[in-house]
Amino acid sequence: MPGRPVPSRRTVLRSAALTPVAGIGLAACSPGDDGAVPARPTAPVDLGKDGEVAKGATKLYRDQNVVVSRAEDGSLKAFSTVCTHAGCPIKKLEGTKLVCPCHGSEFDARTGEVLHAPADAPLIQLPVEVKQGRIVASPGT
């Protein structure tokens, strides 16, 4: 009765030695302590006073994982700052460029577009409005 070939002792030991290394590599790519960073808010988020984002400016709300920009015409745009590559929260804004700390992806904070790989999908756009003088981002669909 033909069976599967028996692996050599060397193959078994090599596999056993590499298993923990693979686990460490996967852990290094995880987005946070618990591995779960929502890509968008789960409920409307009050980001602050309407005047905090001037025309032509961009503001990163690190604790809420949201970036807001205001165009010269006064309109607002908001994006989730959870990287579309590996789900890492982006906490660095350089001018209008968001830089992911995990693998170096870069995004335009005004459009959400990818500026530098490894990410290949734009940031998730969030509905944003001014309510009673406050900037509020919503989860959207």
C-alpha cells in the first residue's frame, strides 16, 4: 500500500524551528495590541470646533483615527487613518501627507489617494459635516 513519503528528520526539525519565526513575522504586521483597529468609526465622532480646520488646512485626529481637510471653498473631507495595507493606525501627518509607521505607505490626506506603496487602495472616505459648530465624522457605509 503506497503512502506518503516520510519526511527526513532534518525537514521536521527545520519546520519546527521556523514556525515561531513565522508567528513573530505575523505579529509584527498586526495593527495593534489586540489586532483590531476598526477601519472606520462605529458611531458619529465629534472631532472638535469647526474653526480648528482652516481653509486649505488639514488636521489629524490621532485618537479618533480620522484626518479632516478643508478646501479653499470651505468644504470638508474626512478619511479614516487606518492604513489599507495592514490595518495600522496612521499617527503622522507631514503637511498633507500621511505616513504609516508599519510599512511606510503614504497617503494624500486631502484625497485619501496612495502616494507610496505597499498600500494599493486609498483610505476610506468618511461622511463629515458641521453640526452646531462642531466637526462630526460618521461611519458611513
